[in-house]
Amino acid sequence: MNLQLQKNLLLLSRIPGVGVTRLRALLARFQSVDNVLNAPIAELSRTPNIGAATAENISKFLHSPERLKVEADIDAQFERLSKFNASLITILDDDYPARLKEIYDAPVYLFLRGNLTPQDLRSLALVGTRHPTDYGKNVAKRFATAFARNGFAVVSGLAFGIDAIAHSAALDAGGRTIAVLGNGVDMIYTDPKGKLYPRIIENGAILSEEWLGAAPIAENFPKRNRIISGLSLGVVIVESDHKGGSMITAKYAIEQNRDVFAVPGSIFSPKSNGTNALIRDSQAKLALSPDDVMNDYPQHRAEPQTLSEQFAALPDLTADEQKIYALLSREPIHIDALAEQSGLDISDVLILLFELEMKGVARQLAGKMFQRA
């Protein structure tokens, strides 16, 4: 879609009373943006879900001084897009996400930083509380890492907590990730130091239907959640109370005929009330491991990375550090066993484990036991 058509589409979206559903109905009836702009009131009113009152509002707006103000705002939007190296994709474009287009209230346009690729059709959403327990953090990291290594893009909302962990773990594993915001793509308030979002832009995308400069107000986030689920094959919930935002995402996923998975948690933890209830009420499939999710999509699952490819996605490791890392797994192992299997002295193994801990890829447990972080 050329620049002027994009601007005209944004103009239509700013007409009072014309939301996503009505705008899609207009585009379906008139087949182009310009045809909508030039349609007489009588023709507009015959569009499903429009009616005489909305048709009159459209006509009045297009012939009012308010139109000039909105057009000036639109010009400013494209200046900001250029400043942030962002772009606009519309539902009429070939590169609009095909899976998202399937939902009944798909956004008519999305602001984008980064890029979308065919791999993103193999996406799994991973969402959860902004204040996870250590258990939730470990689960999110494990699941996102496994998804990325098996060729799935990881979708989340770039919020504090589970979302940020999911994005980071996917990138650390050499995968792609997509962040969907409830504010403008130019305002990454959850990553003020810029440690995460530049990596997402380089190896994925940051998306929003909100205009650049839009603040993260509460009413935007439920709308944002429908996009997270709409982009994905399935949605995995890690730690959420009954009223958590992730439960809204689960609700949208069910409405969109997407799979919902929930990781169970302690019955004594409020942060697991929502996830446990989803499982109890048969609204979500039980996910005890990443395979419980990925096995539902064998046709989308890529060959997992080899050990050398995994090393490439890790911080720089020496040859001896790689040897010890290769012996570690999610199951704890004693330092004596590591020394015996590696053929290295215990004192050397201890130093190497310390270095691996400092690089964030190993963790020490009680009793001189160690595991991959």
C-alpha cells in the first residue's frame, strides 16, 4: 500500500464511531480505502454494522475542519515513524501476519519496529504475572528457551516479569521473539535502559496498533492481549491470579480457537490461582514441560539446535567451560560426578562452575549440586 493510501486508512480509523470492526466492514464492502472516502452516505449506510447514523458521522467528519487536524496528526506520525526506523503494515498488505488476520477483530494496521518473517507463523505466546516467583521465572526461561531452539517464535507483551523473561530467553537461545505493546512502539517504558528491546528489534519485531506517542493506559492492554493470542498457534500461561492480564489473553485465545496451556503451581500461591483454575475447569491443557506444548504442533517443530549451535547462542565460553556446560542439565549433578566425567580436577571444575555462574548459564544448589540455569 502506498503512502497516501496508508494515510487515508489512518484517517478513516480516526472517525468517531468507526472502530476496528466497522472499518473492516467498510473495507470489505468497498474493496479499497479511496472507495470508502468517496462513497455517498446512502451507500455507506448499507454497509453491515454501519447504519444511517454512523454513515452521517463519516460524511460530516470528512467534510469538517477536524479532518485537517487529523491529517496533520497523521503527517506527524509518519515523521515519527521515520525517526524511529519504524513502519506501518495494514491488513491489505501481503506481509500482514496471516494468522492474526483470521480473528474477527484483527487490527486494521500495526506499527512495527523490526521485521516479520515466515518463521513467525510458527509462534507460541508465553505470558504471565509481572511479579513472578523464582519458580515462575525458571519455568518461563525453560519454556521460552525450548520453543526458540525448536524453531518457534516466542510472542509476549514486553511487560515486567514473565513477559520480559520470555523475550530474553528466546533471544539468548538464538531464536526470534515478537513483543506486542499497549502503547506506541516508540515508548518502551518497561526497558528504560534499552538492554532488551534493541535485541528484539534485531531478531524479531515490536508491534502495536496504538499510534506512536500513545501512553500505556489501562484500556489499551486488553486490546493488546487479543493480538498476542491472535498471532500465535497457542498461548502458555505461567503464573497468574484469577484477575491477571494473562487470564484475559487466555479468554481471547479461547474465543479465537487458539490452544491454551497452563503450567500448574502451588495451591498455596495466589500467583497460581488462575493457571490452576484454567486446568481444573478444562479451559487449558496441562503443561508440565515444553514438550507438552510443542508435541501439539509436530508439523511446525524444527529440529532442535545441536550442542555447537547452542554454544553459539551462549556467552563466550572457553573450551573447558563448554566441556562442563555440556555435562550440566536441568537435573542437578554433584561436583564429584562432574570432575569424574570431565577428567578435570575438582578444584578446576569448581573454578569453571563459578565462571559459568557469573555468565548466567549455571546454578549452584545445596550439597555441591549444580544444574543449568
